[in-house]
Amino acid sequence: MTADEVLTTTRAVRKRLDLTRPVPRDVIRDCLRIALQAPNGSNRQLWHFVVVDDPDTRAAMAEIYRDSLAVYRSDLDLPAVDWASPANQRMGASVDHLRDHLHEVPVLVIPAVEARLDGVSIGDQAHLWGSILPAAWSFMLALRSRGLGSVWTTVHLQQEQRMAELLGIPYDRVTQAGLFPVAYTIGTDFTAGHRTLTDEVVHFDRW
């Protein structure tokens, strides 16, 4: 698989996560070895990854995720989104599938950065997010190249402190960036997604 193929076919995988096939820790370690080669702010390497394969802990994490999703949906006010469109209905069904099966996913991974971003300036936020997001995306690309998949979820961050308490993450000095369900995929025939035409979103010299 070429770099271009990995970059254009790494999809958000929910329904096609294989819930029956174990994921060895060595595979996760290998993907993280790749991820930690990512660039980061001032080369401070403030990243952390909490990898959970214990079934009871995964079940507790899934409960936090489900509770957070329910709150998110009750507060959701996005009138510009066409929830009746076939594409958005498929996405909704995919999200529901993950909600119902998250506890069965073999490995759950939480990327985090060693800093709190509450009330931080936009410049410092960019610096700190730039210290975890490239590594997290590299992790997902490494998974794809090895026949595994994931999806970048953030809904549990509404109850970030609750998750921190469950996992022993020092909430006062560490910010979670998401939750990645990790599994081998059912098939590997993922294709490029539909995206807005380049000329509509790329601006040369000025907006």
C-alpha cells in the first residue's frame, strides 16, 4: 500500500470493526512507535497514549461514552445539517452501532497532551494541539497499513474528568484529545471519501 493509498483510504471505521479478533499489544506498540515519530511543538513530546484492553475497564469507558452521546444529542442544535439525507442517516446508524458495541471493541486508546487547555490563548492552544494531533493521526495511518481501523471520537470529552478518574489520568495537568476504538477491520477495501472540490476550499495568495 502506497503512502497516497494509506492517506486517502483511512476512513472513520465503526461498523466494520471486527469485534471477535483480538489485537495483540505488540501491534499497538508498533503503531505507536510510528506515531511517536510525528512532529510536535518545540519537540517537547508532551504526548501520552492510554491503551485499554481490560474488558471491565472498556465497559466502564463505553458507559461514559454512551452517557456523553446522549447529552450531546439532547443539546444538538445544528439546523444547517440535513439529517434526512441518506449520507447523514448512514452516519447516524454507524454512530449508533458504535455506541451499542463500544464495550466489545478489543482495544480503546485515548491520546492526550500533558497540559491543560482551559482558558489558554489560541496561539498556545495551537502549539499544544499540534503536539498531539499529528501523532494521533499517524497512529491511525499506521493502523490502516496493518489491516486495522479506528475512528476519532470526541464526545466523551463532555465528561473528560469522569474518564480521567476511571483511568487515573491526572486531570489537573493532562488534556484528553479523543477516544479511538481499535480493531482489525472486516475487509480492507476502503476507498477515498467524497470531499469538497479543491478549488472551493483552497485559496492562493488571499481568501
